[in-house]
Amino acid sequence: MPIADIHEDIIKTHILTKLDGQTLAAAACASSRLQSLSSDQNLWSDICHSTWPSTLDPQLTKTISDFPSGHRSFYSDSSSSPTQRLTTAATSSPPTPQIISCVDLRYDNELIFSKVESTNTTPSDWFQTSPFRVDLLEPKELVLTGVKVKSPGDDRVLLTDLENNMTLSWIMIDPTRNRAVNLSSVKPVSVQRNWLTNDIELTFAVVFTVNGNGYVSCNVQITCGVNGGSGELTVSGAGLTVLDVYGKCLSGKDSMVILQGLAVGMRRRGGGEGWRERYDEYIQVRRERNEKRERGERRLDMAFVAGGVAIFMAFWSFAIC
């Protein structure tokens, strides 16, 4: 039966509601009729809510509705990844007074942590110069997920299991520009146990070059643990930082230039493809840069020592004479 012969109520309630976001967007390109039916905001809001449960938070209702096409625009921004090259330029538009983080963490496709966090980014002397960081949990706060890991007894198997089955979405919303960007690599690029605290640290990162120069990494670190008795997975930390090529946390001023550039920048389809390799490349470059800087500092220290010895010897010779 031609789709033109199907009543639009059937299409809307029994066909389009069964589609995911990418398929719905593709269907909208098939005909003008499907384009009109696929523009229904209820369809896109349902897709956003099922994809990112954090968007159910009431404080986001107006924020997302202000996007050019509401939830459809939000989905388009958030379901794609930043490109691996970012070009920033001076802009006359005002800085955003806040950014909103929508975070959803899953283990084995089951939601274990979801939160919306608003961060004040109003320019001030303190914010401009201090290291930028967004923390979703207070110190010593512990989230009980109610989910048991598959192999709590074998540490190596446990870390591999978390690497394969933990997924994260960290969507940053710029309400001033009505844009959003997903700052997570979806799957962790690094999973390791902290030797001091014994916590498990999962790193999700998107790495790119800025203006064709050095690397920058948007790093999200999730700190987890496993209850020894029950095997229940716990979350004790979730934080976002922006790191330079040396691994140093950028200031609020520099971080906002990066984040706002990502929000309005070019995108590519595909959630987490290539970010692990890109992160490994970043770590290698960071290690080489730090080693080069340390060698330079050692040479400078030796030059100072040699200069000091020469001055001392000259003074001692003069004193003897």
C-alpha cells in the first residue's frame, strides 16, 4: 500500500513512534508529507527522553524549547560528536552566564546515574583565572546504583567488564546560543584502579586540536567502586575538566572559549568512534611534551648551578688574593 493512502493518524501513532532519532530524521527526507509529520515536537521529545533520561528534568523544558526546532534541534546537536579539529575566533556575542550539564551513565545498558547540573560561568576575576571544573557529586557523596557487576571477584575481569559495558553521555547546553554538544566518548578511553584510594577511575574524553595547534582534551572522570559483600556498583565521583597538551587544567576563561566553540562548531556522525585512538595519541604527545620540558628545566637548573659555582670560585679566588 502506498504511504500516501495511509491515514496520517496511523503514520503518527503506529509508525513514526516506533522509530529512533536517526531513522525518523531519514524518514523526514522521503517526502514533504513525512517531513511535516516527522516535525511533531512530541515525537522528538519522546526520543530525547528515552535516549537521555536526564532531559526529563523540568528545568530543561523551556531551555530545549528555545532551540531553533526544539527537541529536534537538541537531538541533532547531542547525537553527533565534535570534529577532531576546532577553530575558535573572537566573537561579539556575549558570554553565556551559565552552562547546563545533562549526564546519563549506564552499565550494561541499564541507567545507573542521571543528573542535570547548572554551572555559573559569569565572568569574574576568580572564574577567569581559576581551574575550570564541573563536579556532579559532593566530596564523600556515594550513589548506590542497585546494579550488581558481573565479576566482582576478579579485578582484571572487572575492569575489562566496566570498559566494555559502561557508557556515558555528558551533554553540555549553552542556553545563550541555544546549542548543545556531547562531550563524552560514549565508552571509556581508560579504566584503571587508583593505587591510593583503591577506587576505579573511568575516563571518557574527546580530544581535538585547537586552531591547528596543540591538543586539548575534554575529560570526564567517573569514580566507581564495588561493594565487596553484595557486588553492587557505586558511583562516588563525576567531574568534567578541560586539559591542555601538558595535562594541565585550563582556566575558566580558556575553558569557556573551548566549550562555546564546541557548542557551535562542526559535527560528525557517530558517537564514540575513534576517540580511544585519539586519546592514546594525546597521551603519547603529552608524555613527550612533558619529558621535553623536564629536560629543558634540568638543563636550566644545571646552567644555574654552573653559574653559581663559577661566581663562588671567582669570589673565593679574589678573597685569597
